Amino acid sequence: MAFEPSILTRNPMARRRYLEIMQAALDAVDPYAAVRAHLRVTDGTLWAGERAFALNKLRRIVVIGAGKAGAPMARAVEDVLGDAIAAGLVVVKQGHCAPTARIEIVEASHPIPDEAGVAAGARVLDLAASAGADDLVLALISGGGSALLEATAGISLADLQAMTDSLLACGATINEINCLRKHMSRVKGGQLARAASPAALVTLVLSDVVGSPLDVIASGPTVPDSSTWADAWAVVEKYALAEALPAAVMARVRAGVRGEVPDTPKAGNPIFDRATTQIVGDNRVAALAACRRAQELGYHALLLTTYVEGEAREVAK
């Protein structure tokens, strides 16, 4: 198989086609459009993902969320539900704020959590906990949500920041970082779902993680967590972090391994009985859209994989 020579040139026609293919991929995972494609109201019925709710049977609709795409996702929800939204709070990265009417947008730091993220995490937990059995909680989750939405457990913000710095510096993967984050938090790893129970909970997710494992994206605040205290300890050992991490972090990990601190909620926990999650966009959605546009332009396009990870300049060789 040989490369088409124009791929390596500035051929204007080829360049225009390639840009069209790239734009098709981006359009397919546009945060606003992705939410609108999975949220609609028809004849008094709200369709959220694959779930249907009679609007006249819902006491309140509460919107919560976190992630770098939170503002356009929130605007999409407002354009669908309007005045039906009783309250809302979504946390976004600094500089990613946008005007909204009924859903409050607050900014916090990324990738290192800050006081704003901790304050927002407490408010989001309180808002979720205010929902009752006749309410719907709509959660909007996107990349960056793990750093932006925080409510520490047993450690200080300074401890959390130092832990994050150490994990980033040692080259830990996002899955490994989030494993530690979940076990130092009151909101991650399914614990936001615990706060929202017994309300109905629908989570719309725009994924930035290869393979879109729900418990990894933004540290899975509304889904069962598959990671354990043993996994957290394994990360510490793998990167020889026992001396580098704050004492409070290590004390909590050791207590968790000994069974003295409860683990995050797992599959089968009744807090998830009324919870569902819908991925509204991910790298596979983008890649398939690129393939479709390439085929429309006359190319024979094949999607080989969406699981390649690494620096583009290296993995493309």
C-alpha cells in the first residue's frame, strides 16, 4: 500500500478534502450538537438517551455537571428544557465559561484542582442530594471533569494538589491518576450517584478517553466504580510513590487497604437502580464520521482502530 503523493504536498484540492474530513470528525462530537442529538421533548415526554420521562410527572429537573465541554452542553439542555429546569450548576475550566439562562456555570482550575473546584464540588453534591424520588437529575460529564469537580475525603486540598503533581510527574496514566483521585474524594467513583439517589439520574457523557470506559471518564462520578483500594495501592507501588505522596494520602490508602475506609460503590449497589448513562460522543463517533465523509468524497475509507494511544507524530509513523 502506497501513500497518495498529494498527502505529502500542499495540493489545494487534496488539502481541502482532508480538511473536510477532519471537520466532519469534529462536528460529530461538537458538545452542543451531541447533547441535542440525545435529548428531546416530544408531546410532553422528555427523551434523555434511551429513557423517557413524562414531564408532568416530574417534580423538578436538576442539572449538574463538570468538564471542559460543560458550557455548550448546558446551553443545549437549556434550549431543550427551558423553564422546566428548576436548578443547575456545571463546573468548567477557567476561560471556558459561556452565557446561560438557568444553569449556573462556574470556573475552576485544570489539571490541578483548586479551591474553586472544591467549593463547586460541595455545591454540586448538595444540589444532587436535594433531589427526591419524583425528581430527575441530569448530569453533564466531559473531559477534565475529574480535576474540575472535587470534594476531598480525609485529605486537604494541598494534599490533593501535591498528589496530582506527583502522579503527573511520574508519568502515571489517566486511569491510574483517576484511581487515586476517586479514593480521595466524596464525589468521584459513583459517589455523586449516591448523593442523587433516590432521584432518577441520567448522565450524558462526552468522552475524551480511549474506549470510553464510563468509570474512568471524569473519574466516573455517577457510575459504578471498578477500581479498588488494592488498585490504588498498586499505583503507589508501581511508581514508588510511598515517600513522595503526602502523609495524609498514604494514611488513607493504607487504611482503605486494611478495610477501615469504605470503598467506592460497585455494580449492583441499589443507588444505581434508577441511574443510566449515555455516551453522546467519543473518538469512535468522530472516526466513523471522518470515514463517512471520506467515502462521500470518493475515498475507500476503513476504520482500523480507535485504540491507538501516544504522541501523534510517533504513532503515525
